[in-house]
Amino acid sequence: MPEFADIPPDDAPRLETRDDDRLVLVKRDRRYVFDCAPGREATLLQELRGLVADPTSDLNWFDAAVLSHQLGQRMSDRLAAAQTARRRSA
């Protein structure tokens, strides 16, 4: 589950990029921090689905889409870096 921290109010959700193993969504007065080490992507998506379906959660499907897009970008970047490293070593 994500960690929650109070932050200054803001209406638009935004992503923070600090750590390759974490996704951070900032929405209104909350910061949602999701740990996501390589290989745990499917687990994170399941957690997001559960949070979005929970009527007490502030997250919605748009937020989940933003996070899953960012997750896909990170996976793509890691794959590209691995392919580049493999070509250099060959």
C-alpha cells in the first residue's frame, strides 16, 4: 500500500521522479508513494486497481492510468538500457 504524506494543496495530480523503484503521485494535499522494484509491476497494478475500486480512496481511474503509463515508461527505459548494454558487450 502507498505511504501518505500531507503536502501543500494542489488540484492537479502530478508525478514526482526521485527513485527508480518508486512511483510518486501528488494529488491535492496528498503524496501517494508506491514501491515498485523491477518484477513487481503486476503487483503494483493490482494494488492500484484495489485502491481505485475502494470508495474511500481519493484515487480514481485517471490517476491509475497516469501511474500505469509512468510504470510502462520505466519498464521501456530499463529494457532499452539493457539492450544497449548487451549490444556494447557483444
